[in-house]
Amino acid sequence: MAVGKRVQVAQAISMTGEDNHSEQSNQEIIIQWRAHPVSDNWKKSILVLLFIILLLFGVHFVSDGDPLLTILAILLLFGTLSPYFLVTEYRLDETYITQKRGSLILKKKWTEFRNFHVGDTLIQLSPFEYPSRLESFRSMSLLVNKSNRDQVLHMVQQRISKPEDQDNDSASDRVEADETGIMD
């Protein structure tokens, strides 16, 4: 229980921007938070860990006890599930979006993104104007929680204009033109 309280306190401190150990930056940090999905839902996390352990035993059994394949399976699983198990820190300022997970730091400019998609716990920033199969490789995902989702979404909406909004405006213009009988 003490760990849960520490996470809440850390999130509260990071939301106010009073982090004395932050990087030196000329940009003012507008929003800053930490996301750690494994600590958000303990029942789900225990089930995921049990599944991973069973899967690793299965790999070990199928590979006839080969330690190389078992270690490879552990590394692949940890690599793909690292967003779930590691703490991710986010910093949004006027120019950049910074994501830090473990020793990996990803820093991108707001101008690199042209679209975004919103879920309950995720806001996906896409460099493509329209949905693309490459989004899962080139987009940036912001893990949000209930306490900061609206604030982050508002900032994303201010920085990125969705192409659908522009299409709806031009579509309504086309409908009006069709009704008057004047074609472009």
C-alpha cells in the first residue's frame, strides 16, 4: 500500500511541474506526468505475469530445455511488453513532446504530427493525415489516466488539427453547392 501512495504522490508532484530533477530546457513544461499500467490494475497485472510465466515454461518445454531459446523468449517478451511494465514519463511543452521509458528517450516536435486518435487510456499521435497501416510504427502513444486525460486531450487538440474537421467543413460546402445547383 505504501508503494501505491508513493506513486500517487509522484504523480501529483509531476502534474504540478515541481520536479527539481528535470532536464534543463528553455521550454516551459506545460503538462508532465507518469504512467505505469502495471500498477493501475493489480488483478490484471497478476494474470499477465502468470500467463507470461506459463508461456516461458511452454517455450522451455518445447525447445527441449534449450537455455538460448528461453532467454531469447524472455528478451522478446520483455521488449514488447515494456510499455506495460516500465514507468513512462511524459513532458509536453510548447514545442516538444518527450517520452522517457527506462533509458530510452523519444523527443518529437508537435509539428511532426498531423492527426490523433483518442481512446480511454491512450492518445495516439500520428504523422499521417489519414489512417495508415504505418501508424503503429511511426506514431507516438501517450498513456493517460483518468485524472489528466482531459487536460492532455485539450492540449493535443490545440496543437494538432484533425483532417476530418477540415473535410467536414469542405463536405458541408459541397452539400450547399449541390442544393443550389451550382457545381465547382
